[in-house]
Amino acid sequence: MKDVILGIDIGGTNTKFGFLDRDGISLTQGEISTAEGETVHDFLRLFYQEVQAKFKKIEDEARLIGVGVGAPNGNFYTGTIENAPNLKWHGSVPLVELLQSYFKLPVFLTNDANAAAIGEMIYGGAKNMKNFVVVTLGTGLGSGIVVNGELVYGADGNAGELGHTLVNVKGSGRVCGCGRRGCLETYVSATGIKRTVYKFLADYTDYSELRGVSFNDLTAEMITQAAKRGDKIAIDCFEYTGKVLGMKLADTVAHLSPEAIFLFGGLVRAEELLFDPVRYHLEKNLLSIFKGKVKILPSGLGLNNTAVMGAAALAWKEMER
């Protein structure tokens, strides 16, 4: 019988999970809307039912030995989710304690981007790297930082909030879910690029297939596909998004001097429409001693279950210490 870890990725829109062995191979996986239920207790009850239904398919060949979770504002030290702006569960949520009451197994929690960084280090493109950054481009923007082969948690477990560094410091920036204005994730994320599309549609008269789509119906995937079909507004939005991200990553390089920065999430499906402007504006804004040294790469884990693999890798890593 094979030992497996339940990897859980709690996103602002959906929560994905999978049962993974030590080599990162998923035996089965599933998904549930993070908006299910009125409270975190309602959500976890429904989530547990979904997990149990999936596990029944493999229970004859697998033994569940632990749980790893990546979540917005997940704190490795305290086992809590702290005031996550993209989740409807407010305040401090004792997620590890709650999950342990269901699974009766070791549970490990960290920021969703930190989990992705651990997955990248163990299973992905950063296997032989000691200094790198992973940037997650989902509903919000997160980042996981690895220095000298170790994930950086900081003094209180909250290090790596690149999404809440400021782009617009004049007080007129976009309102963020955290309560401030001008945060990077309001410009660079699936939600951020939607806001950019609507600003560009208002500011320019160019034809765009996106003009007839309501804000609530618009998705990052629709913007990506429109750009790939040559829609000028969509292309310009990716150029703008890449410019902002490249500029801010130049600051990150000045702080950390990483070997590489990995990007993953829905926006990465735009491929060079995003990567080209990011690379250009990174180089343009780098201090001269860093120019030509830092690679911008897509995640080596693919696009489908990267965060789930990272969450499982977290648990494997901690259980093997």
C-alpha cells in the first residue's frame, strides 16, 4: 500500500485538492468552490465530504498519512489564516486545528505561494536552485521566497507579501481587498487584468470582442484568448500588466538577487504575451549589477495542479524532518 499526502490549495475562487505520493504523482484529485457554505465550518464540512468521496476510489491502494495546505495568508507558525483579503472568512481562522478534527492526522499550513515555492524546489524547475522566487498569478498575487535553500517565513510567518507592495503611492491607486490603495495585486492578477481591461475599454475606442462582456462574466482566460486572436485591447492589457510586474520584480531582485523568478497561475497561459513585457521591463528597471542574470520562467510543474503539488510537498518535507 502506498503512502499519500492530501494536498490542498485554497484559492480565492476554488479549492483544489489531490492525493499525491512522494514522487508528486497524483492518484486522484478534485475541486470545490471556496464560496461553498456561509462559514468556514460549513465549507469544511462540504469539503470533507468531497475529499472522502474521492479517497474511496483509491483507498484499496493508498494510505493517507498527512495533510498539506496552501492558503492565502496561511501562517506556518500559528496554523491560522489571518485576515485573507480574497477569502470571505474574516479574522483569524484556526484552519490546522479544524482540519485535524476531521482527518486526525498531521496538518501543515503555509501561504499558498510558499507552498508553490516548495513544490517548485522539490518537483519543478528549481530542483538545483538555492535562491529563487515564485510568483502566483491567481485571484490575487502571492510570492514564495527561497534563500540559501530555505523558504523565508520571516519573524512572524508572514514574509513574502509581494502582492501588497505598492505600485501607486499617490493615494489614487486601485482599492485593494486589504483596505489599502495601489497594491500590486490590484494591477497584476486575474482580477487586476480584468480591471485593466475595463479601464482601457473606457479610455480607448478600438474595437474589442470584450466590449460586450460584463465585468462579472469576464475571465482572465477570455482576455488571454482574445489577445491570442489579435484583440488590440487585450494585447495592450497584457503589455501593461507585464510592465507593472517587471518593474516591481526589479525591486525584488534588488532585495534578494535570485537566480530565477518563476511565474504560475492562470495568467501564465498567455505565454509570451505576458512573459515578453515582464522580461523587457525587468531588464529595463534592474540595477546594472543584476542585468542579464535573472531568468523569468514558467513553473516547471505545469499549470493544472502546481499549488496542490506544493501543498503536498510541504507536508512531505515537514514529515521527513
